[in-house]
Amino acid sequence: MGSNPTATAMAKPPVPSRTGRAFCVFRRQPRSSWDAGVPFAGNKGDRVDVPTLNVFLLVGALVLVAAVLAVRASVRFGLPTLVLYLLLGVALGESGLGIQFHDPNLAQALAYAALIVILAEGGLTTRWDDVRPAMAAGVSLATVGVGVSTAIIAVVGHYVLGLDWIVAILLGAVFAPTDAAAVFSTLRRIPLTKRMSSTLEAESGLNDAPTIVLVVLVSTGQAGDYGVVLAGLLVGYQLVAGAAIGIVLGWLGSTLLRRIALPAPGLYPLMIMTITVLAYALGAAAQASGFAAVYLAALVLGNSRLPHRAATRSFAEGVAWLAQIGLFVMLGLLSSPAQMPEAFVAAVAAGAVLTFVARPISVWVATVAFRLRLREQLFLSWAGLRGAVPVVLATIPLAEGVADAEWLFAVVFIVAVLFTLLQAPALPWLANRLDVASGADARDAELESAPLERVEADLIQVRIPEGSKLHGVTIAELRLPRGVTVPLLVRGSETAVPDSETPLRHGDEVLIVAPRELRAITERRLRAVGRRGRLAGWFGEDGR
């Protein structure tokens, strides 16, 4: 099967320029600054001592505080936080505070590490019951859709922008995947129908793997060495083998964690995240796709009946936020604003073709067998957010020394920022106009559970948020399964033992004891009533 293209992505020497066409306005020669970065606070070379570490910690802490505060602004204006983080990195970089970072090999390695964490969080927080009906469509979008989109952009890049075929294919490939971080953070704030949200989440979680393999094969020249047929077989093997490794390791990990009792609750989240990282490492060692392995291992673990499941999800979300912040700021530092004016026209042209031509066609081709309505296809087309993943993929040609890789990086960076600013704010309005919003403005009940090992039951803590239709519903009207009890209600600073006629109010916290086999049914019932009120079942709401 040959060597692993991911493992050899940083091993091949630079290749000669492949540019052979006109349209020179879109070209620029490589700059030596990419190969000779100036270390931040580095007047002592590459050595890191305590004073240098102190400066790094000071700047890093300030950046992290600013990034966390930026989340509030992004929620208010409906923007993915990645745009703010990328721009924060630019402000800290060579055209701002002057921090020099021009090491594409290091950037690629750190970006891979961040993507592992982001994909793990996506799998751990995704409900299998939600994505199962849309998994086939998501796989089709992640494979067939990626191929169609890559082909369309490559043809436009070659015949319209005048790019060499290698650069044109790379341009199409890096733009093909949607960004998991952008999709997860944006769409979870929009009350979409389950079909739409699960399709987009499945696509964004799965499409990184085939595109990374494709970009590595093209950047390293292995695509030409293997030929089209062998390269296609290699991609297929990496995806299938990576998926199998992830599923098996996720099952083994969940079985192990159910049968052992760790001495501290905090070890469960750590162990689960470690298993997902192990899935990536085993996938890479087996010459398979580690990214497919990590996402599917996390999906299996996140949907297993493990102790401290909610604490694990909270831990994964916190680590993923840290990875996103570090990744986006680093990519902003890596960018060179001085190059962007020359790449701006090509970036706008490529982004327009991607958004209004390639993405709609690829969605239609990939989902035509799944009988999606036209309005659903239109929303999927617009909601295919590009973010950090295309920028990460653009670091691979940089690390390989591909001709015009700096120009390609600038184009991708501009498209990621400009078209995310265009697409993301319009998503709520478009969801309502196309009738793909769920219509449920109330938030789900916020659930937390802890194991009660001796009675094989879980203690579920339910907080009634503002807007929840649990407000005014009595305990009896919850219609919880037989055997589930409600022993305590906390209202303000007072506690009480509720009876069947006690109504719930906004801000209340309720403790519920549910046998482990009834926990999932109990949670679904609480979510259903929280969305549609006491007549949730009558309206067809099942809380999934």
C-alpha cells in the first residue's frame, strides 16, 4: 500500500515550480521569511529559559483572556469565533505587534494536534440517535461531495485563474471540507431540524480525513507516483481502516471503563480523551486515517453508558476551546498580510465559485439519492462553513515547498475570513426562510448526572432555564417512567420535597433519581417537555 502520505508529508524536498500558465497578477515568488522566522523574545536563539518562559506565559495568558471575552462578542453578532481568533493572530503578527512566526512545519504539526482535540470533542458531544438517520448523507457529502467540489474548483482554477494543474487541484482540495469547529459552534446556536443539524455535523466530522489524505498525496507528488486508480484505492483504504480502528477502539475503551472503578472522578474525562488520541496514533501507525479514527472512537465513547458522562463532555468542550483558540491564533500569526492584496482578487473569485457554484452542485450530487427537499439542499449549501481546516490544509503545501504555496495560503486565509463573515450571520434568517428551523425557541433542559453504583441508578440534575416550557408543568405532568423519582426541588435558596402537584418554575433545579436503564428515556422526556410543554407527545416531540 506504500508509505503513509500523512507521515511523509514533512519528509520530501521542495519540488520545482509547476506554474506554467499566464495570469501573472495572481502569482508571487516565495519569500525567504517563511524559512527564517525571528523567535519571539528570542535574542538567545532557540534556547528557552525562565525569563523567556515568563514572557510567553504573560502574552499567552493575555491572548487567552482576550479570546475568551471574544466569545461573548461572537455570540452577540452571530459570528464564528474563528474569525475573531484569526484576526487576533494577525494583530499579534508581523504587521501588528511584530511577533514573527514563519515555520510551516511546526504550524502543521500543532494544527494536526489541535484538530485531533476538536474532532474528539465533536464526537463526544454528538448524539448517535441524532446523527444515525443522517449518517449516510453525511458520508456521501464527506466523500462524493468533496470529490465534486474539488473537481469544479480545480477546473475553474486552471482555466479561469490560469493556475498549474497541481496548484489548481490543491486549491480545490483545501476548500472542499467544511470546518468542524465553525459548524459545531455556529449551528448549535440555531434551532435546526434534526435532519439538517445532524447532516451538517456528520459531514464536518467526517470530511477532514479524505481531504487531508488528498492534499498530502498531491503536495508530496505521491498522487502522480501512484496514479489515479492506486491513489483512489489508497484513500479508500485509509478511510475504511481508520474508521474500523476508531470504532473498535471506542468499543474496547467503553467496555473497559464500564468494568473498572477509577479512584477519582476526574480520571474518567482524562482517560476518555486519551483513548481518542490513541485512536489517532494507532490509525497513523496502521497507515490509515487517524482523523477518521479519532472522530469515530469519540462518537462511540460519547454515546456509551459511561460514568460521569456529562463531566467528560464538559472537559472535552473546555479542551476543545483551548485547542481552537491556539489553532486560530497560530494560523493568524502564520499569515502574511503583505501578500494578501495580490491574492485578493483570486480569493474573491475562488470563494464566489465555491459558495455559489461548487458547493450547491456538490450537495445536490451527494444527496440526490436521499430525497432531500430543494430548500434543505439550499440550506446545506449555504451552511457549508469554511474555517480553520482549509487554512490548516494550506500549511501542507507550505511545509512541502510546493511552488506558489504562499500565494495559496493567502488565498485560503482571505476566503476563510471573508466568506465566513458573509455566510454565518445569515444562517438564522435563512433557516427560517427555508423552513428548516425546528421552531423550538426553548432551550433543552441542562442535564448533569452522577452514578449511584449501589442501586445502579443515576442522579440527574435538571435546571429550568429561561424560555423552557417546563415552566408551569407539574411533577405529575412530566409523566416520567415508572420507577423514576423526584426527591428534591431547589428554588432560590430554599429546598423542598415536591409532590405530584408541585409546579416547576424558571430557575428551579430538580434532582431526579432514575434507574440506569431508564435514564435515556427520562432525559428524552425532559427535553421534549422543555421544548413543547406538557403536550409534547401530542405534538410529536420525543426529545431526541
